[in-house]
Amino acid sequence: MEHAPTHSDRETLDRAKALVRFRARAARRTVLPEMRTAHAYAIAERMLHLPEVIDAAAVMLYGASPEEADPSVLEAALRDLGKRIAYPRVAGGHDLTIHWVDDPGVLVVGAFGLMQPRDGTAFAPLEEIDAIVVPGVAFDEEGNRLGFGGGYYDTLLSGADAPPTIGIAYDEQVVGRVPHEDRDRPVNVLVTPTRTIRCVTNRS
């Protein structure tokens, strides 16, 4: 029988996550600004060959921070292909709501300085989203993902009927192992400028 994590277990996991987060952010900052556009195009090219994206009618993206892999090149390509685009919005607590972004003009600077749909933008039901592109600070090849610790995406994707998830990141963000627990949701596919990784989670 599994035992509930103790306070000591939690502290150990939190310390391990903090160390990986620190190292991955430092590695991500080594990606020179002049390389980020090239990487965005390389990631978009790989993404457009994924069956999850080819077959999708609607894809959820995200507003990137300056350090993160930028999905804007991918977004432009998806719109050209007639895909419908949605973005998340921080709804308070640790929850995200999803909204249609048929017009990029509905995006405003929101929580954490990231672009998100303005208040009043039409909701996009999760069941109408065919693929979700997920940011992260660090990933491993099993698809385990480390964010900033808010749990927003883990909460959003906690249901069994969540659509396929695709993490995008620089190669520098892929680590040997991301510390995780059962509530941390792995991605199905990880795409970097040089690799497409089909993630097979092996959790004990």
C-alpha cells in the first residue's frame, strides 16, 4: 500500500525540484537571443509534422516569457493552416481557464507578465481542444515536466480526458531526471530544436 508523503518527503522533493529548476533556468539563459528565433522556427517545423498537430482542429498555445521557447512562429503557421487557437488565462488560485483567440488583439499582459486573453474573451471547452502545447523550465525524456511550482497545468490536465500534451523547450532544458510526484502531469511528446521525443512514462 502506498503511503502518503511525509513532511520530510515533501521537503526533500521540493529541494530536488528547486535545484533542477535553478540549473535549468541557468542553462536556458545560455541560449543567445540571436538563436531564439532560429530555434522557434526549428521547433515549429518539427511540430507541424506531429500527427497530434496535423489532425488537430484546435490547439492551445501559451504566452511565453522572454526565457521560454517562443510558440509565436508555430501559431502563425497553425493559423495559416486553418487551425483554431486558444490560450490559457490565470483564473485565480492555481486554476487556468481556456479561451478562444481568433483575434490576437484579445491578448493582454496578465499574470506573471505573460500574454493572456483579456477578461470576457469567449471560453474554449477543454473537450474542443485537440492538443495542448505546454511550457516548462525542465523536462526529461519520460515527459516529466518542471514548471515554476504553481501547478496550473497539472490542475488543468488532471482529468483522464485531457487532450495530448506537447512540451516545447530548448535542448538545454532537457535533463536526466525531473523530480516528480503522482499529481505532476507528464507530457506525451517533447519537441526541441533538434529532437522530437515520444515520451514513455515509467512511474513506480
